[in-house]
Amino acid sequence: MALREFRWLPHDGGRHAIPASLVVGDVAKTLCGRELAVPHDPPSKTQWCWPTCLACDASWREREGILLFPRLATSHRVVAKRR
């Protein structure tokens, strides 16, 4: 059993969240609603560098109970003055 309900997969120029239970050849929708088939060949190193789909990220964070990113700072950073 997967630790998380969703995992990430490069598709169509971005990294999208898909159900963790999917296997090669399964067809499903990403959290942002794009349809994809899980490929037979693993994604390349370059594909893993594609940007994260913001819609998938927001939906994933909401489902996992994680604050949205980016988020506002809750405290002020104090920078020491040089003398």
C-alpha cells in the first residue's frame, strides 16, 4: 500500500499528480483533469525537471492537508546590521 494517495509523473511538459495505484498502461486523469496513460518507459531525467503543474500541486496539497505554496511568511526575518 502506498504511503500517499498520489504520485507525480511527467506528462505534456509538466509534472502531474496521478493516483499512486496506477500501473503501466493504465489510463486515468491527473488531479488537474488531463487524461494520460502511464507509459511503459520510465520518464527521462530531463522530464523530471519539468515544472510542477500548479493545479495538480494545489489539489494535492489540499487533499494532503498541506498549506498551499507559495505561502505568506508568518514571521519577519531579522537581519543583523553590520557595524
